[in-house]
Amino acid sequence: MKFSVMISEGPYTHQASDTAYNFTKAALEDGHECFRIFFYHDGVNNGTRLASPPQDDRNIINRWSALAKEYKLDLVLCVAAAQRRGIADADEAKRNGKNADNIASGFRISGLGQLIEAGIQSDRLITFGD
Amino acid sequence: MPETKKFLYVNRKAPYGTIYALESLEVVLIGAAFEQDVSLAFLDDGVYQITKGQNTKDIGMKNFSPTYKALGDYDVNKIYVEQESLDARGLTLDDLLPLTWEDEDDDWAEKESIKVISAAEMAKIMEQSDVVFSF
């Protein structure tokens, strides 16, 4: 089955990203195909490389980056949500006159159309959030 | 582009206090360009999103409720409101924004977009939808 995931909560505060990660990993290991992972609302905070969680805890951001590398996942941060919350890649930083970017490896920033497209193209779109 | 799918946007939270309602509306407006079969559902505190007379002056937030009135122009004209959620909050249809659309197949007659339905009917609409976004 071809599936997509929407994550609508940030890391650590909420379990959404953890559960979405475990679900996605299990589904991929089971041979299913992931069309896209879309991060919305505070979910875009899952895509900052500046997070430094304690050594003895899981690193939610790096974990997504590693899974993306292994399975060539398309991790998309919503541009409007990212702008509000200070998540930027080099292009976005330049466009908005910021002196730094902070996007983590394996993520990209794009529009909400990517979420709609995921709904159209996938057999199932699963939301993780409140 | 594959076949048209039935998209349902479920709005369950109050308009202010959290950003979900505003960012849900942003998805609906972007999604309208994709020519899918779109419905909106308002239940729980989500019914407050489309109440009349919203005034956000004292909380320093943007009152985005006028945007709902534009939905008809985007061909978003199936708006379902759960009766039980209205009842629980002492609201009636009269408390909601007059959301309308113009039917081009009926000489551009102005028609009501809002339909108040029961929780059981709402369940059926969810069941019949292909893609359900919950905000």
C-alpha cells in the first residue's frame, strides 16, 4: 500500500512524531511504500538541526533524517508553518532576510499543495497529532 | 492527475487559543485549487470557528472569520455542522455566519452552504470520504 503521513505536533512535547516514526518504520519494513511525510503546525519543529536533546534520550530529528536516507523518504515541512516558527533552509533564510538557516538533513520546505497531493496520490493518509 | 477524491476537513477546535483553525483554513484554500470534491465539517468547539460577530481586538490576534465567507467562491460549498455540538454550546444556526455559494447551474442562484446534521449523519460523511484531515 502507498501511504503518506501528516505530523501536526512538535518533537518531545507531544508523542505524535514518535508514533509517526514508529508507524512509518514498521510500514516500510513491512514492504509498504511511503509517498510523503508532511510536517504541519508545530510539526515543522521536527525539522530543525539545532535541536540538542540530552545524550541519554532519543534524537527525534536525527532519527527522521536517518530513516529518510535509508528509504529515500520525502520529508516536507510546510513553508507557511515553517516561516511562522523560524524553520528555514538557505533559500528561505535569504528570501526572508535571515542570517542563518536551520533545516535538518533529509528535510525540504515546500507548500501546502504537497499535502493535498499526498492525499490524492496515496491509498491512505494518516495523521499524527491531537 | 488521478480521479477526483472526496476530501473532508474536520474542524474540532475553537478559532483562537490554538492555531489549528487558522492553519486548517489555509489548507482548505490551497486545496481548493486541486479540483477535488471538498467538504468541511465543524464539530465540538470547532463550531465556534464559524460563529457570527467574532471580535479579537482585545487578544491581539487577527480575526480571520471573514475568510470563511470566501469559501463559496472557491467552490467549497458543502459545510456540515454537527447539531449535538451546537446544542451542547447553546448555539443555533442563527449564531453562525451566513455562508453561501452561487450555483452556476441554476442561474447563479445564491444557496446556503451550511447543513446542520446529526452526529450519526456526520459519521456517515466521514465514512464516505477518501481523505480526512482532522484539525
